[in-house]
Amino acid sequence: MTVTTTETNRQIRLKKRPVGMPAPGDFEAVASPRPAPRDGEVLRRTIYLSLDPYMRGRMSDAASYANPVNLGDVMVGHTVSQVVDSRHPNFRAGDIVTGYDGWQEYAVSDGKDLRKLDSSVPISTAIGVLGMPGMTAYVGLLDIGQPKPGETVVVSGASGAVGSIVGQLAKIKGCRAVGVAGSAEKCRHVVDELGFDACVNYKTDDLVNALRDACPKGIDVYFENVGGAVFAAVLRLLNKFARIPLCGMISEYNVTQNPGGPNLRPLLVHRAMIRGFIVSDHYDRFPAFLQEVVPLVRDGRIKYREDIVDGLDAAPWALIGLFEGRNFGKALVRVSPEDPGTG
Amino acid sequence: MTVTTTETNRQIRLKKRPVGMPAPGDFEAVASPRPAPRDGEVLRRTIYLSLDPYMRGRMSDAASYANPVNLGDVMVGHTVSQVVDSRHPNFRAGDIVTGYDGWQEYAVSDGKDLRKLDSSVPISTAIGVLGMPGMTAYVGLLDIGQPKPGETVVVSGASGAVGSIVGQLAKIKGCRAVGVAGSAEKCRHVVDELGFDACVNYKTDDLVNALRDACPKGIDVYFENVGGAVFAAVLRLLNKFARIPLCGMISEYNVTQNPGGPNLRPLLVHRAMIRGFIVSDHYDRFPAFLQEVVPLVRDGRIKYREDIVDGLDAAPWALIGLFEGRNFGKALVRVSPEDPGTG
């Protein structure tokens, strides 16, 4: 049993399982007692909480690759925190760590789930470009997509936390990078700021024709984040021996009817490959990822954009925004200030 | 220019491109002059012609992995033939060869396309279990599906030329082999004669429930020959890290409307892989295939069943039968007798 104090720990818990799009009423904000560390434990204060599309799956009890959040439990999520009290030899007050503390202001554990951060890059990157989303881009593009110089890589969700890194890594590897995103502003950012060769606006463009124009040599790698119409259009433009890392299908996470899918005969004709992957199967590649990508981020060769909302209570609204395409960049919640002295 | 004689060479040519299911009127039988070999050439008489689902693609001018047959040209196809006249040092009259002579009684060429057959197995096997269909099963199951002992392998078109070999190879590799076929008689054959562990009749069984009963440990490899409803049912029963070699989609070859496809989210949840393949990309594996499978056929550990029609004029009807599921075993046309003295 965890020792608690009389101080509070604001938490957001799952109250109801959503039907279709999550609604604010599916969540419940609760003032719990703040836990206190026992011998061997570490108490930390959450600074940043990452919001990610996979959270929709955890809110549902449909079969998936991970167990759902139980009703009444704190919502899960990657976090960057500061140690406020430590009775563990490896951590001391003030340390900045990343963990999986979820939607709450304070968390305590034996520290096995924590990784201390160095200070050469902003700490929020540990749950963004240098965390799970960046690692997802790295493994999916390089290990599964296996792009070769001169090939064309298309990525959907191109301005998002994963897609933005996929396209920049593709450029660094000598490929043509083409994004698909949901607004003219996002497309401009993807091309002008991130350096993609082209970006298609799936809301206004004729997808097949716009992709054909953007990919004059066809598509060799399609990094799939969204499913639906974009995927169907891409299938019509595949090159021989194309590879499709299947990372997510965000367009389908809130549907209540099975949406069917595209006809797969192009896979046969073009000897193409689709492989579904979950980044947590690939953490043996985490050291290689950090070794390659930390310097790229530090040198500004890989850029990232964050879309930060303030305060834990904004998290439900911001998560819903992910599915509505409202966010522009990596979705983060600033749960408490980096430097509590100025908060 | 090929020298011709006054004798005839019956041919079946493509007259019209089919709309939907091919019809007899899409073909035309023609009595051409029989070619004669010049220096360096080999004339042979067709004995067996193989009928295969890929031929539907060649009749169409839609984009595919191979060029279509031109209107007015002889239909293509794998053949077993006997040399009747040779002006080539490597061949002599009486040799039995396999080639790609198409739907005609006689063919002549420089011999580069021919392979002489040894006599340890029936000659028809060179275009069946020991030819392209058997090689397709071998490469698709072993190289792409990579079954491990104890895993469950499902194959559709289980009584057909490819599927029957897939299941038997799966058993030899220590897997549970489950077939899907289109009649009770075919299912009995698949289980009782070929030794599969179970077979589901897709025409009468509730696919998902019948497959679930036949695959109590889920599905690790699905060798896809048919597309459509069977594929959708299989997706619901995939195990983690399942592999799906996509060999063909015969249920869709004659549709006139794009049939859509199943939703692919199970690929993501189960980290599964689909890879389209065409056997002609993999002929570097042909020697390995023959080395492994010829002894298995010779020893009766791999069985095969042939569905032979007599006479070239029956070929259109028999090819249509492939798409209707009328054939039961490898579809062959006996164009002329093996021993012409008894013909």
C-alpha cells in the first residue's frame, strides 16, 4: 500500500467507455491524496503529459494489443516529470525523468519505469521526437519500410508527431518525401519548415491525382498512419516491391461501424508488403535510435513542433482534438511548470 | 520468319477481351500452318497444357505484372511437349520437354525456353506439382510464410494445384494445416487423401466459426489464393506476428466492380504481414524446390490430383471451370497423347 499525505494529486480517470468519438463526459477529474514514497520509491511531479492516438484503443474494451484502462482508473500516458522526493539511491530531488505516469499530477513507483534525461535537448522531446513517437517513425520507416536513396516515401499524418519525423528521416536517407495532411497551413509547414518535397491536403485535393503529381516515380514506401481514403489512393500508385509499414489508422479509431477497406489486388500485382507494427515490440532499437537521432535534433536537422495545452483539465479536450485533426504538432499537456519556482 | 509446312497446327487464340467471366466466344480456334524448324530450332508437339488462374489477367488489358495477350494471338500457357523434329544440338526427336508454348498443338523455337524432363516421375507433373504451381506453393509458404513447427497454416483453394501443395508442405514442416475449399467432396479429399488436419467448406459453413473450430490456436500463416469473404474471416483469427503470403485472389478476377476489401486493423493489432508475390520473381529457388520436392512426390509423401480434359478445343470451357470452381485438382488439357503410337 502506498503511503499518502493530506496534499492532493489531481487525476483524470476513465469514467465511461466512449461510443464513437470520446466526449468530455467520458473522463472524470478527481482530487486524490498525493502519494508519499516509501523506502526504495521515488515521488515525482508531472511536467509534460503526451497525448497520442493509441489512447483511444485503451479507452475501449475491444481486443487490442494492450489491455484497456479499467473504468475508474487513471488514464495512461507517457510523461516527463521532476523528482520531488526520493528514497531510492539512483534518484534525487530535482532529477528530470521520463516515465509512464499517466494523467495525474504526481506519481510514485520503485523507479524501474523511469529513465533520467540529460540536459542537451529540451526535456519535452523525451516524449516526442526523442521518445515513443520519434522511435515509431524510426523503426517503422527504416526497419520495416527500408527506404533506398532515390525512392519515394509517402507519409500520412505528415504534420503530426510521427509523420513529421518520418518525412525528415526519409529526406536524410536520400528519398523523395511526400506528406499527406489535413490543412493548407499544415501542408505549408511540412514543405517549408520540415523540408518535405511535397504535401497533399486530403481535405481539398483530389487524392489520386494530387498524389500522382507529387509522386511522378510512383510510391515505394507508404508509412500508414490514417487508413481510409488516403490508403486506397496510395494503393493505386504503388511501385513494384513497395513496402507499407502500418503504424496506425487514426481515421478509423472512432467509427462505430466496420469501415471495410480497400481492395488489395494492387499488393499482388506490385508484390507489395504491408506489415503492422507496434513500437513496443522494437525497444531493442532504442539505443540505436537515440544515437542517430539525438544529434540530428540537436543540430536542427530534424525539426519538431509541439502543440501544448496548459493544465491537466485540458487533456480530454486536447485528446479529442487529436482525432478531429485540431492539433498542429506533437500534442502535449503542460501539467506543471518546468521550473516550479516560476509556476 | 518461321518456315511452315502444309500440315496444320490447331491453335486457340484470344478473340475478345472478356467482360467479367470469360465466355467461349472470347476464344477462337484456328487451323494455322504447322511451323518447321530451321537451323538451331526445335519443333515439338504439345502433350499437356496447364490451365491456371493467372490466365484471366492475361486476357485483360488492365495493368498487371505481365503484358496481356494481344487480340488475335495464341493464348499463353505452360506445356509439356515431345520433340518431333530438331535442328538443335541439345535436343532430339522423342525428348520430352517443358516450355511455355501456349494453347496450340505445335510450337517451334531456339530451345532456350525448354527444359528436358527426366523420367522418374509422370511428365504431367512438370507443369503441376513439380512446376509453376508447386513452386508457387513452395516459395509462398516457406520463403514468405516462414511457418514454424506447431503453428497453424490456413490455405484457401485447398484442393487446387497450389493450395493442395501448401497444406502438404505445411504438414511436412510440422504445422497444423487447415484448408478452405468449395465442396464437401473437395474437403473430404483434402483431409482424407492429402492429410490436412481440417477443411472448411466456404459455401456451406459459417466461415468465422468454422475456422475458429478448425484453428483452436489461431492462425499464424494464411496462404491467400482467393480474396473476398475467406480473407475477411481469416483476419479475425490472426495470431500475433502472423504472415499472409498473397498469391492470388481468384474470387475477384472476374468482377466488373471493385469489390473493396476487408478492414486491415487486425494487421496492426496483431503486427501481421501481407506480402504479394509472383512466382516468376523467385526462380532462383527452383533448384532448391526440385531438390526438396521431387523426392517427396516420388515417395508419395506429397500427393497430387489432376483434372484432365481431352483436346485443345475443351480448353476454354475448362479455364472457365477454374473460375467457377468446377475443376477438382490441377487443371490440364491433354492436347495429344503421351505416346502418339497409341493416340
